[in-house]
Amino acid sequence: MKTLLSVFVVCLLGCVGAMGQVAMSAMNGQPQMLVLPDYAQHASQTGMAQAQDLMEQSGSSSAHGERPLWEFMPEPHITPLGDSARVVRKEHAKAKKAVVVWSS
């Protein structure tokens, strides 16, 4: 009964929305032409602008005792994809399985 009522309410709301669209289009039945804005300035040719240096204040500075980062970073330990897959497969095999109970 509840599903029948909810289906009826959804259909009623759909009909109301469709009637609203029909009523709005019936208010002004004249066709409207689509007018795209004209951006003529985008297509015109202009002279090139002055060059700008993006690296004006990018100097290299170093202080006493500064060391590169690669000296501090440990070597990345990259596990091969096959080893990762074996570990995941073992964890999946050890995981507790659901007990299926069929009742009629």
C-alpha cells in the first residue's frame, strides 16, 4: 500500500512539473532566435606585447653547511607489484569467511 501511494505521489509530481513546462511555453508561443554574442576583438590581430622576465628574482643562494636533500632522503623501497599481490592474496585467504545459512 505504501509503495502504491509513493508511486502515485511521484507520478503526480511528474505531471505537475510537465504541466508547468507546457504552461510556460504556452505563455509566449513566438519562436525566439538564438543570438550568439560577437567577440570581434578576439579575432583581431594586435602587436606583440613587451617581453617580461618571469625569473627576475630567482637567484641561487646557499649558506654555510647547506646540503642537498638527496643526502638525507633514504633510498625508496619499491615493492614489486607481484609481491604486493601475493601479500593481498594471503590476507584474503586468512580472512574470516561469512557463513551462508539457507532457510526455506
